[in-house]
Amino acid sequence: MATNSEATILYIEDDIASRLLVQRVLGSRGYDVHVAGNGLDGIALARDKEPQLILMDINLPDMDGREITTRLRGLPNFSEVPIVALTANISAGSREMALAAGCTGFLTKPINVSEFPQQVKDFLQGRVEPLSPSERNIHLQKHAQNLVERLENKIRELEGANKRLRELDKMKSDFIVLVSHELRTPLTLISGYAHLLEEQLKQTNDQTVPAETVKSIAEGLNLGVTRMREVVNEIISVSRIASGTLELAIGPVRLQQIMEDLRQDLDEVCRRRRLTLEIGDLHNLPVIEGDGKRIRVALENVMGNAIKFTPDGGSIFVVGRKVGDAVDLIIRDTGIGIPVKEQRRIFDQFYVLGSIQHHSTSKSAFQGGGLGLGLAIAHGIVEAHNGRIWVESKRRDLENPPGSTFHILLPIRQASQQTIL
């Protein structure tokens, strides 16, 4: 039988303060005390240190103390090791359940510092708290039922996690396809116009190439480079959001001016697709503190999403209002809508609603192209400003479009002059 100076004790407890207290109390009596913060670490440490006594909290984050005890009792060299429950759980049946699961004894927290070392010594010297056969059978059955319920819940969790992993794998594969497509298009433009320039130079026999031809080729090359830059910038932006390194240059932002600028930029697209873009009077909105360039990107992405999913001939409406100490920008469209169950996921990185088989080269065409990053970037920018973004829609319906309404809630004042997500 081990003496105080020889005995190794393992304490499995997720509360740091409780671990420190037990280490100090028992360490001062010569015990070699090791601690673990969860069940799996505790089992591994038990195998490594082979303690003469194990103290066990019942309520642990991964496996509860009764489950750990049952597991330890099934391992070689642990069938006779004292395992003592040390817990604040004093509910009816808790002691009996712990003993039925294989615990040697049951102590309650908070510990009595003056009595605790003697209690530990008693268990090391063979003390065993009794449990009648009938009580053992009743509580052992309850313990078995709890184990089955926990196993069932874990299986459901694993099935959910596995489903999510499959979805993420598909999103990754789709993203690779979309990036390849998005980059191939501008590369084709650049390659094609560069080849055209080369042919023009050959045909002129070293004479000057007509200015109109040079201008046309330059415009084509610039279009390809601009498209590629947009793709790269989207990837960089979402990477910074994910890593928490999105920096904001805080200053005064006039939302009315941003929306007017966007109206001009989107005028050609709306005209081509016969979309009506109506922007309400935003002059009365207060000037807010924020990063104007990034807020413009967020609004442009949301507006672009509305254009992309609104059939030709539809309408997009923008209004704003002051709500307490924030501004709520509301962007409503007459588009095909978003399924209720997808309304949170559309802000996830790389998430693309619908099949990428419908992906087209044009980002402004109905159900057109893109990397699935626009709304994720908008979400990251709005959250970096301590704001919120959400969508309301009844359903997704191509035959009878129900429309969608996006809300972008931005605080008027920022807590500091520089905010980093």
C-alpha cells in the first residue's frame, strides 16, 4: 500500500481553480498530483502515470465522470484502483449512479481542506462506500440507459458533422471550378487580344498600326486585366476577413453619395436588362463613421446580388432610415427569392445557391457568374463595422418570384477610430 510520499493521484476536473486547490492541498502532504481538464486527456494520463487513486469530477465537457469511470474499469490495471467522485452535483441519485458506474466513493465540493487529506488517505487504504445489490442494479440500468442516449446523440452529431463535411467538400470543389472559370475568361481575353496585336503588327510590315485598332486592342486587354483583378481582390478580401486582418480606415461616410455613385455605375446594366432601380431620398440619413471604400464594396455586392437574381424587367428599391443609434439600409428586389433554410448560409464563404452548372461568364446576367464570395465579403465588412446584415424572403420561386429584402444595419458612431475585424 502506497504511503503519502509514494502515492500518485490523478485529478480529472475542467475547473482550473478546483484543480489548483486540490494540487496544493494534496501536494503539501507529499502526494504526486497530476491533473487533466477533460475525460480523454484523463484516460490518457491514467495510462501513462498509473495512479494509485483517481479523483473524478462528474460534469465534464466531453465524457462525464461516470462514463470515464466505466471506461477505466475496463482497462488493464484499473479494476481495483480507487476512483472517487469529487463533484458539486448532489442531485437525487447522483451518488448511487456514480457508485453503480464503478466509483469507489463519493465526495462533494467544495472540499473541506482540513478533512480532505484524511478522506483521500482512507480511500488509498481501502475504504469503499457501500451500495446494496438492489440499488446497484437499479442505478446500473439507469447508467446504461444514459450511455445509450449519449451514444445516440453522439451518432447524430457525427452524422451532422459528416453531412457538413460533405457539403464543405462540395463547396470546395465548386469553388475550384468557379475560380478556374472566372480566371480562364480574362486570360482568354488577354491572350486573344495579345495575339490580335501580334497579327496586326505582322500585317502592317513594320508600318504604324491604326490608332483605332490599337485602342480596341488596349480596351480588350484592359477588360481582361480588370476582370482578373476583381477575382483576385475578392479572394484576398475574403481571406483577410477569415483571418481577422481586415483593416478599416475610419472616417465620415455619406451613404447617399455612395448610393448615387453606385446608381451611375449600375445604370448601363439596368438599362440593358430593363431593370428599374429606385433609390429613395437618403439625404436625411446621418453621416456615419466607417470605411467608405469598404462600405461601398459591401453595398455594391448586395446590389449586384439583387441584380443577378432579379429577372429581366424587374425592380430594385433602396430606402434608408435611422433606427436608434444606427442606420438601416434596405435593399428590396423582385427577384426569385431565397429558401428560408438557406438565408443564413448565403453569407458563408464560397457558398453558391443553386447549381454551378448555370454559371455564366457575365456577373450581371440573370443568375450570372461569380465566386460565391460577394455576400460573404459584405457580411465581413458590415460585421467589421459592428453592424448586422440579414435577408428576408418567403421562398425561392422562378415562376412566381417572391423577391428578397436585405437589411444592412450600420452604427452611426464607431467605438474607436480604427476597427479591425
